Amino acid sequence: MAKRKKKKGKTQGALVKVSRVHFPEEASLPWLPMLLDAYYIADKGIALEISKRLKAGQTLACKKGCSSCCATHTTIPVYPLEVVGIYWYVIEKLVGPERERVKNQLANFGEGKPCPFLVDGACIIHPVRPLACRHFNVFNKPCEPGEDPYYTRRQDVLNPNERYKERALAAMLPFHGIREPSEKKRMAKAGALNSMVKNLHEIDWQNLAKRMDGQIVEKRSVG
């Protein structure tokens, strides 16, 4: 499973600490470090914004076992590299009874159903959960059943740190053949990946269910 290693350096004034997830397969899967670096960058920006709110006296309502957004949100954007990461993690890393449960949920997934990676109120793909899920944090009080606080109390929903978000997207661009630093920065700022985003609830997850029995993840595209 994933190992977490703390990197040197702290975000100035931050109360929330983050660490990068590491997998041994990073040496053989060139796309995997890109994805994990992107998530680490995003997590640092999220930690910074959460810390600001905590210092201002607010409390973070999100915690393990709170899965309202996983069950009710139907417009969760997922980038191509994130889909590849989810496929790989589900096929290669899920074991035991949870694997069979996820496979059944993927096979029977359809409109109006909770996220197929929600198991017993927790995200079964937490190390590779999408950027959209990482950025969605709610403060002060837990969500009511069926509530989307983005619309009911926008002031309690975390605003993403755009600088870190752009850097995270730039870290994904080499997957699409864009490697020059200045070009990555320019294209990330211009939202170059926006046209490639898929809605999590519109992805053909039945295909992933079929591939969970000993099949190998494609390097470039899945889903």
C-alpha cells in the first residue's frame, strides 16, 4: 500500500501538515509520480487555506465517516490522469472483501447513485481521490442529508488556493506531452485541461469492473 514520507519545508504559518504519498510502482509507471506530485501540491494549498480558517476560529466539519458530498454530488470533475490513477489503484491495490464490494458497485453504478468508491461511509480510493474531492471542505457544521453547502451556505465552503491549483494542474501536463516549465505554467493558467474533464458520474465505471479480474491498466487512456 501507499507510504507517506514527509518532505522538508513547511508552509509558512500552516497548522495543517501534509505529506506526499509514495508507491514503489512509481519507478515503472512514469505517469504515477506526475499524479502524486499534483496531489501533493494541491494538498499543500488546501492545508494552507484550512489553516487560515482554523486560525480565524472556524472549525472543519469534514471528517472520516462524513460522506454526504460523496453520496449527493453528481458533478464531480475528473481529469484524464486522475481516471488512469483510479483505474490503476482499484485494479492493483484493492484487496479483500472491499475489492469485491467496489467491483459490484462499479458494475451496478448508474445515475443517482452515490460515488461507487464509497464504502461504509469512507473513500476506498482516498490516496488517489480526485482534486475536486480534495478541494471540497466544509466548515462550522456538518452537511444536512442531501445538502450541497456550495449553494446553501457558500461562506462555509473552502475557496481553493488558485496558485496551488494551477501548479497541481501543471504537474499533470507532462502526461499530455507538455513538459517545458514555462509552457506548463501558461497552459495550466489558461485551463488547458478543462476541455478534457469528465464528470465522475458519467464515466463508464462498468468497464473498470470488467477489468478488475487480472487485467492490466493501459498506460495512456482508460474508461
